[in-house]
Amino acid sequence: MRQGSSDDSHPRSAAAAGPRLGGDSLEPKPQQRRVILWASLVLYSLVFLLGVPGNAAVIWVIGYGMKRTVNTVWFLNLAVADLLCCLALPFLAVPVARGNRWELGDFACKLLPSLTILNMFASVLLLTAISVDRCALVTRPVWCQNHRTTRLAWGMSGAAWLLALLMTLPTFIFRKTHAEAFSDKVTCVLEYAQVSSYQTAVEVSVASFRFAAGFLVPFVVIATCYGLVLARVQGSCLVRWHRPTVVVLVVIVGFFACWLPYHVVGLILAAHSPSARLYKLADATQPLVVSLAYVNSCLNPIIYVGMSRGFRGLVQSRLADILQEEGADLGGEAQAQLTSTSSGQV
């Protein structure tokens, strides 16, 4: 049985998840654990306070104040994914502060942690689609002029959401509440024993799949896309980086930076026994690692505003400055291709 606190986390049992004191140099001391816990709760609070209004503002501005373009479709879907995660944070923070005690019932145990995983998969799949889109603008500008439409962007976004939901289903299905023996404490756990008697093997497989599908494969695809873009940029003196591409790159870097520790800790906790020194260190730092992953859900609105031209006063003008440059991008790409030059615009 895998203990969960506020998300799809990884301690193997309630006993393993508790403080383990001793002479192990890798194991944090009780004071260090308290610092980690409080730092995690501070991050939960900041992400909620910044992420909910920030992502809601992005959705409102794009949905009601801007012309619908391919770029706005991408960023609208990213904001929806982040907002869903941020809205769950107050409920997920309570068990962290109460020693993993779960008091919200079985359905909430399934739903709320699943939103974290749904956000991760939806975000990384959308970022992959965006990267392919930016690459196509450079390498296939004429095709983009004829076929790159908001309908296609919506279709790709819908496919990303559907695939993310399918990959989140195991978390939703196998989450359950667990009443500890000889105690009134109820926890929210992942229980795979109903499908396999090889609990550790299943846990390693799940963690490995999550790392591959939610991090490694998208990272390779995204790196390949921007490698092609960079090759085109360096190969032509007329090619230049446009603001939407720079913003997308910053968003992508932020995503992978926030989620990499989460995946590393998940693999360690799945592959090692609770008595291992590395397991103890990963288990102790897990609340901070999880809260760092949540930070990604509030970053994008800050990036959009911070990188907009001139730091204009209104959120709408700031977002429009970034997102509605794509018309010039696409027109320049197609014109350059049609006139047989080697240039393009990213």
C-alpha cells in the first residue's frame, strides 16, 4: 500500500512515512523536517493565492477580450489545466499540515490527487503540441498558412486532454481511504494490491511510466523541435526569434524545472525499501518536492505579464502583446518561403 498525503505521493506505508530518527547522515533531523513542512505549506499558499486569480484572469482575457487565434487556444488550455490544480490546493494542503490525516472522504481522495496528475499530463502534452506548432511555423510555413487553424488547435488540445485523462485514470481508480489499525487515523493511499500481489513491481512500473510519459518523451520531442528551430535560425540571417516563441520556451523550462524533482523522488521511493538511506531522504523532502511541482501552476500568468512589451498597465493589453503576434509570424514565414528565400520567422 502506498501512502498518500496531498497528492499522488509515494511513501510506501504509514509506518514508513513517519519520522525515522537515527544516526543516518542522509536522514533530515526533526527540526529540518519541520522546516521542510512549513516551507511546503508556504508554497501551497502562494501558489493558490497567485495561481487562482492569475489563471482566472488569463482565461477571462483570452475568452472574452481577445481575438481567437492558434496561440490563444494553446494558452487558454494551459490556464484551464493550471486553474484546476490550483483550486484543489487548499484541500490538499490540510492533510500535509495534519500528518497525512485525510478527512474529506473516499471520493475526494480519488478526485483531488488526480487533479495534480491530470494537470501534469495535460500541461506537458499541450506544451509538446505547442512546440510542434512552433517548429512547423519555421520548417513548413506554406503548409501552416493553409492548414494551421484554430479548429486544428482545438482538435489537438482536445486530444491532449483525452490522453491526459486516460493516463490519469489509474490514479483515480486505485486511490482509496485507509483506516489504520488500532487508530482513528484515516489516510488517502494508492492501493495496487487488488490487481497484483507484486506491489513493489507495480509501483516501479507506474512511476517509470509516469516519468516516461509525463517527462522524458515530451522532453525529447520538445528538444528536437527547438533544435530544428535553432538550426533554421542559425542558418539564415533573416530569421529572428519572436516573442511568442520566447514565452513558450520560458514556460517549457519552468515546467520541466518544477516537475523534475517530483519524478526523481517518485522513482526513488518506488524502487527502494523504506529502510534505505536514499528512501529516507526522498521521503523527508517529498512535501517540498510536491509543492515545487505545484509552483508551475502559478508561473505562466507571471511569465505572460513579465515578458510582455513595455509592462503595460492592463492585463489584456499585456497578454495581447504576446499572444496576438502570431499573425505577423505566420505571414512572414509563408512570404519568405514563397519568395524562395532561406528565411523564416519563429
